[in-house]
Amino acid sequence: MRLTVELAGQAHEMAQEEITKQVAYLSPDIRNVRFNGEGTALECDVPDAQADRLAQDVRALADRMQRSLRRLQRKVIFQSALFERPVFRGSASIDDVFFMGPGQVALTGLPLALFTYFDRLFAELGRPWDAQAIRTPTLIPSQVLARCDYFRSFPQNVTFASHLREDLEVIDSFRARHDTLDRIDDRALADMVTPEACLSPAVCYHVYHLHQNQTIPSAGTAHGVCGSCFRYEAGNTSDLRRLWDFTMREVVFMGTREDVLQRRATAIQKVADLLDQLRLAGEIRTASDPFFVAPDAAAKTYFQLSSETKYEISLLLPDAERVAVGSLNYHTDFFGRAFAINVDGHGPMHSVCVAFGLERWVHAFIAQHGQNPDTWPAIIRDAPELASTVSAAC
């Protein structure tokens, strides 16, 4: 049934965004969450039998977030030249994008060429700081995620990696049971060990782990890193905007507070210039992470939004929607203390991570510019990654 939950008062834009992020985790059966035009009611599809309970849970969540965020105003630090007059030439579907499973996608043709172009573009963003390239693993030790406070803040997103116990009887039983099955049976989990590793939800964590118990130079460091990331998004999983398995290109700055914040300010200006060069309608604004529904989640959200520790690169989509294609996050000295990383002569390391979701950039670019390269800005149409694809299309 379509459930409509009337709120205690009108939810402003920031509250709507945060409530929408968290509602999906109230039940795996919640679908198609959206607010009405006035922000006074939230609508979603739910099973009939759960309607009454979920209505109470949704209302309680909404009331808690509204109380916490009622005095906040989102800060916008940049709007692109086209923000007030966006053009959308794309369609609902994108050619050469193939969904292989829930939140899992394969790219070929034009989307792949765009993906490769954006990867190079964002790797070059770290060049002024001589960002050192790092190749990181897909797996990350569970202990490292615990040290990053991930299990407390974002447990809903974790993808655990495990394997069968080293026990011949267990392995043979699993093999026999699955001799003719085309899926994993409901006994398999009991055959597995407690996960020692997870699929990495962010590549910057590997950088901090790499430097644990070290003292870095007083001038700070910069690292460029790219890899697959995994965040389970429940009912929020959609098209290229929100995948379970996606790709992040990041530039990670480590140093003193003053140093990393100055580097973030420079990176913000570079990204702002890039949005105008690519003729994209969007803005850079304060944002927050999707903290798990818990008693302190609203307080964490309030802190991030009010302290401006997180800026997101928000691009416009049709039907008044948006997608956050990247972020510029200041972590204070949290990771410096968590991993015992010091700056020579200055105490615990502070950090900034400038991160770009490559599949999201592909989605937003095509939504605004369409799939005909003839209409694209020359800066990208003439890029080497696009040359063979455009030539073949013509």
C-alpha cells in the first residue's frame, strides 16, 4: 500500500534529505520514499501488514531529525553559472550500462569512456601537491574499520567478507548441499568464520592504515588513490546514482589543521572551475554522512552540517532531483589519533579527503548533456578517452 505519514510540521530541505537517507533502514520492505511538495508529509510503499508499525517508526524518525536540525540553514559556497537555468538532454535510461545484480553495473562504450575521462581528470587534480599514487586492496581488515568508527556510525553499509571454516566436514557438507542448487542456502552462514575483513567502503581508510604509528613531515603529504568501494544501501539502491559496488577516486591530504584546510579551499576552487568548464548545473554545499538510525545520529548530523566539516558537490537532475557526485571532507585529527599518526613538531595529524564517485559523475553528466557528444563541451568532447568513441559514433 502507499503509506502517507503526516509530519508534526513542515520539514525543510535539509531535514527531508536526512530523513530520506535513513527511512530505508527502518525496513527492507520500504520502497519509493518521497516527500510531498510542501514537505509536510512523507510517502512510501510498504506491505499492508506493516503499515501501522512503519507509520509510527517513520513519524518518530522524522520528528527526531526535525527537532535536531530545525535551526540549521544549509550553506552554499558555490553555484555554477548554469545552476539557475539547467538543461537536461538525457533520458531515463543510458545506453551501454548493464546491471549485473543489485547495485552492480558494467559499463561499455560512451559511459566507459566518460568514466575513464573523469578518473584521469580527478587524478590530475592532485598534481599541484605531487600527490603520491597508491594502489590499495579491495579488502580492508575488520579491525581497521572498527578503528575508523565505521561499525558504530555506518553498520548498515558494511559488506562483510568471509569464507567456509577450515573443516573438511563443513566444506564437504556445503559442497554436497549445493551440488544442484543455483543459490546459497540458508545454512551457509553457519558454515562461515567470523569475518576478518570487509569490502572497503572508502579508499582513504587504506591511506591512514598505511601510515599508522608514523610521523609525517611538517609540510604534510598528499596521496592519490582510486578503487572499488562497497556500501550496502538497502532500498536506496538505484541506478548509477547509488550502487552497492562503485568506484571512488580520492585525493587525501594529511598535515596540520591549517595546511589541510588551505588545501581543501584550493581544491574547492578547482572543482568550482571544473563545473563551469564542463557546463554542469550544480553547487558545492554543506552536507552530512548517512549516519545509522541511533540516539546520537541526529547529533552527528547536526555537528557535520553546522561545523562545515563536509561539503558535497551536488549536481542537478531532472524532476527537481540531485545527486552528490563528490565531497570535500575535513576529519579534524580523528584519524591522526585513531592511527597514531603525528605531524613532525605539531602533534596528531589532521586530514582532508577530496572524493569523487565516478559512476555518479557519468550519470549526472549524461542527464544534463545527453548521449550525443556533438552537444558536449569541447574540453571533454576532444579528450583522448572520447576520441575513438566519438569517431565511431559519427
